[in-house]
Amino acid sequence: MATQYRSQDAPGYGPYSAGGFHDGGTGRERHLLPAGLRAPFEARSWREFGYVLLNLPIGIMLFTYAVTMVSLGAGLLVTFLGVPVLAAALGGCRLFGVLERARARRLLGLEVAEPQPLRTTKPGVLAWTGALLKSGASWRALLYAILHFPWAVFSFSVSLVFWTLGWSLLTYPLWFWVFPMWAGQGGLQLYGDGQHGIYLDNPFEITVTALVGLLFTLATPWIVRALTMVDRVLVYGLLGPSRLSARVVELESDRGVVVDTAAADLRRIERDLHDGAQARLVALAMDLGLAKEKLTEDPQAAARMVDEAHGEVKTALQELRDLARGIHPAVLTDRGLDAALSAVASRCTVPVRVEADLAERPAAAIEGIAYFTVSELLQNVSKHSGARSASVDVWRVEDRLMLQVEDDGVGNADVSKGSGLAGLAERLDAVDGILIVDSPSGGPTRVTAELPWRR
């Protein structure tokens, strides 16, 4: 199994980074301090704190723009200017959404996809205005501008108070050195020559104050991180694509895959019929015609031709059976997935162990997809793997049907190379399925497919 290592050239990941060092044996960074003690000094904590500090000015600007433009547009609705002003308000909120996604990506490491782009049926300002007003992403961006402001005030106030209080109390002893007039001459002299230096009137008070400051300093990064979780939810939920639109796009893509797959299957069936059984039946009709002509002249030759035609009929019937099995095998309908997969395994060029642990049968469509998935994977085993043995395991996990085909071949199977595995992955994705390929160089190869139990 390949191990991923961080690049030594990446910023912040040298052999000795702040607070820890790299273990060359595992590729992971080992820290000398636990997470709770190093959190105040980590770059992530300061980035999150910077994000929260920027919340207030950005929130004020967003809120002011949104409320002003929407109020102006609503007030001008009695004229023809109201609708364009509202559209401009929504368009501006969408632009602010782009900046907010970039800020969240840079400071919080939050990757949020772009929302659904505007769809205009016609060019022009009117079409653009209508698209903005009908776009759900535009109204969600406006809602973000309104909801973000009160949260920005709260998160800014809490984080700044805790951060300032923690570091101020932690560095409390240093204030006696910065402002020596606070120190009394009757206290404990920590440093100096009797006239200048650091004096502590009450060492116990100073120690307790510094310890309280240490607790605040250690807790503040986690408080800020909890505050940014709300920002993550706001950005992801209101500035990203909606689940409905994402699902519509996914279904459109799946529909295209299903249509292309069905068309490819029809072309394959037509080609197999034309080049196989149809050609044999045409030749058979010609042979029977010739035999009929020779029946009176040369009965023995006619008998030989009829015998040859009988053999052609058997071959054509076998080809038709194979073609029907490729469309939907009868054994799958009659006896289920276990028997059908055992039949497929018996035709593989290597010994295949089949184990199906299914108390009931899945949906017919899912059963058919599972059958053809295993059939294609076993064909790959026969043609490309160089394996000596293989196995097929089928089981159910809650509402998912799991398939796993494993062989001891040479490996190096890759979905990204555009092979048959890529087409198989697209077919499974069309029904919300997943294909996972684990095939290191030298083998073994393990392909796992996951399908919904019902569709």
C-alpha cells in the first residue's frame, strides 16, 4: 500500500517544524507538545482568529449594502426602477459571496463549490434581471448578508475579549517591567540594583493572575474554533450550491450516462445479431435452398447439405443464447444472483470462488447491474490480470448491496486510465453506486462495488 508523504518544499512542513518533528518511518509529524498546549502558537489558530476579526468590518459592509439596496429597491417598486435595483442588490450579494468563499478557503481551509450559475434564456438586461430574481443562490447570498452581521458582532466581541484577556493576564508580570511605577519598593525584587528593576508587591497575586491568564490563553483557540464552526455552516449552507440544485445536476448527468449506456447496449446487440446469428441464418437459408434444388438430382449431396445446415442451426441457437444471456440471463431471473454469478464464474479462465450471503433478493434492476458488474470484472480477470485464482463475495450492509472481486494477478488496474473500469464506474454512479479499485503494482487486485439495495 502506497504511503503519502508531505513535500519537504511545502511551507511549514520542514524536517523540524514548530512544536514537532517528522518521523521518516511513517511520514507523519510527531509533536513534542500536546495539541492543547501548542494551539495558541499554531498558524491555524491565528488564521481562524484573523477570520473572526475580519467578520466585523465585512459583516457591517455586507449588512449595510444589503439592507440599503433592498430597502431602496422595495421603495422604488412603485416605479420601473424597483426591480432593477433589487436585481442589482442580489447581484452584489452574489459577488460578496465569491469573496466570502475565497476568505473561508484561505483562512479556514473550507472548500465550497460555486453555486448554480445564472441561466438566461435570452441575452440582455431583462433576461439577466429575471435570472437573478429567480435564482435561489442569489436570495441565499442576501440571507447570508443579513444573518452574518449579528453573528459577526458576537463572534468578534467574544474572541477579542478572550484573546486579549488571556494574553494580558499571562503577561501580567511583565507589566511591572514595562511600567515600573506600579511596583512598590517593599515587595519582592526579581531583578535590579535596588533602584531599578522588577518589583512584585504580591507574588501570590501575580502567580495566580498569570495562571488564570494561561488557562484563558489555552482555551481561547478552541473557543475561536468553535465560533468558526458557525461561520463554516453559514458559508457552506448559504453560499454554496443547494442540495436540490446539486441533485438536479447529478440526475441530469446520470440520465446522460444511462441514455449513452442504453444506446451502446443497443448498438452492441444490433452488431452481434448482424455479424453473428443473422449472418448464420442467411447462410443457412441459402444452404437449405441449394439442398432443396439438389434433392431430386443428388439426394446424397442434399442430405449432406441438410446435415451441415443442422449444425449451423445449433451454432446460431448457441449464439442467440449467449446474446440473450448478455441482455438478461434466465438463471438470474429464475434462481437469483448466487446461481447467476456461479454460472459466470464457471466460464472464467481461472478458478473462482463465489460466496453470496443474501437472505433476500435486491431489486431486479440492482440485481441485473450487480450481475453485469461481476461479469465484466471477471472478464478483466481472464484477459488482463494474469491471475491464478479469484474470488467473488456478495453481501448486504443495511440498505446497500456490496460486491467484491479479488484476484492474485499483476495488479496496476486503474479507473483513471479510461479503461472498462471507467465505464463501469459511470454505470454504477448512475444508480448512486460506488466503485473502489485497490490494485497496487504486483497485486493483488481488489475491486469493491457498492449499490443501493432498492432503486
